[in-house]
Amino acid sequence: MPDRSFHYNGRKFPLCARCTGMAVGYFLSVILVICFGRFDLWIIALLILPMAIDGIGQLFGKWTSNNIRRFFTGLPGGIGIIYLFYTIGYQFFLFGQYVGKNL
């Protein structure tokens, strides 16, 4: 929907505002992983929660979000999603090392 995307110089962004925030969050998460390492799962859940609440509330017609809210809920959501994948991958890699040594 064109009204759910940012516009610049009369041109619509190819992503919606929430997805734009998530994409920025993906890039920021790489820096955060390098600086801080892994986060606990409860922190990851707190990062994803605002995006989930906003998206579900909008889906069921409880409220209508604007693009600024979509962007700023997508930003920590994107960080949380990458951290979730990073944590899952780290656990599988670590588990794989232990399993391989026991065989």
C-alpha cells in the first residue's frame, strides 16, 4: 500500500515503513553483535514485542499505525529477529561441537 511506505522526492520506497525499520535494524544488529555478543532470550523477546503488538493490533482493527510508529517498532524488531537467528545458530553450532566430540 503506497500510504504505508515512505516517500522521497515524490517516489515511494520499495518497502513499507515497518519493513524499512526492520531492514535498518538488520544492519544495526551486525554492529551490535560485534560490540556486545549474544543477548538473553528475554531481551530478544522485548525487542520483537513492540512490532508484534503494533502489527497484531493493526491487523485486528484496534488502531491504525502511522509510518513513524511502524518504522520505530520495526527497528528493534529487526534487531531482535537477527539476534534470534544468531542465538539459534550459535546454540546449534555449540551443540554440534559437543555431539561431534562424543561420537
